[in-house]
Amino acid sequence: MINVDLHVHTTYSFDSSIQPKTIVEQLYAHPFIKAVAITDHNRVEGYIKVKQLASAYPDILIIPGVEIATFDGDLTVLGVAELPSQPWTVENVIDFAKERGGIVIVAHPYRAYGLGDLAKNYHVDAIEVLNSALSSQLNKMAENLAKEMGLPGVAGSDAHNADELWSVYTEVQASSDIDEILKSIKKGLVRVFPTRKSIHF
């Protein structure tokens, strides 16, 4: 069993102030969340930097990821440390991820830049049903979408500031192996939880 924050931004995202070093230090110090997916907007340099800094800490896991702004809405790709070729259509991003053993998550479906009901048209792997930047109503809509599509629901803080880190997390029935974590997410071997610092729950 491993607890993961599956949606975190660094200063490599244009709208985030979180230093890579801060993520590593806080993750190392956290009592029960020991893994994070770095999902900067359309960039992977933040993941590379965080992974480099985390190499000194064997007890924490850094999952490669990126949040891609497609024409129809944002998708989070996990397990891949590179960018797909443009144009960034939903189909192209999904094909890119699957060819490389990654998974595709619909990020905040009912917020601005979310796919919304369009997600039903695509073969994605999971829906982000608990995003700490959103109201409980929007998260509930995402949860209903996941149920309707028969897909797993995952959680990510979507942190852009350091005080937003670890506000929610996904419990994954897996060891600290990235491939195993991705497979367990696809199989639905997950549960989502808010933490006490989460403001909406």
C-alpha cells in the first residue's frame, strides 16, 4: 500500500510557486504520503529536477507526469517523462501514453479547462474525482462521471503553492514501484482521501 499525491506543480509551471526542493523535503518529512506525481503544465523539466533531488532519499517515490492542455481540456499523463508531439488532441495524447506504458487521467473534468462530459467519448484510464482546488460539488460531479464510465477515481492536490501540498491523496494497493502503481490505478485498486489540511472537506 502506498499513498500518493497524483497532481502537483512546480515552478516549471507558469502558475506555480512550489520549488522542487520543497516538494522533496516535505514528502520526506510527511508521516504517511511518500509518493508524488509531478504534473507540470506542458513541461517535464520539473519532474526531472525533483527526481534528481529526491535521489538522496530512498524512502520517497517521484512519478513522472505532465498535465497536457489539449484542445478539449486538460489530461494528466503519468508514467511518461516526455511530451507528445503536437497537435495535442485528446486522441493523440491517449495514443502517446498507451504506446509508452503510461496512463491517462482526466484532470478536474468540470472546472475550467476540464473535459467535462466529453470524457465519455475517449478511452481514458481514470478520472480525478478529488481535487483540493475544487468545491465538493464539482468533485461530486467528477465522481459521478467516473461511476458512469466505470472508471477508477483518483485524488490530487493540484498544488500550485506549498501550503496546498498533500491536501488530498490516493491510496494505491501497490508497492513503491511505478509500473505496479500505474497498473493498480488502471485496475481500480485505489481509494481517495482528504487530509485534515484540506479546506473543502
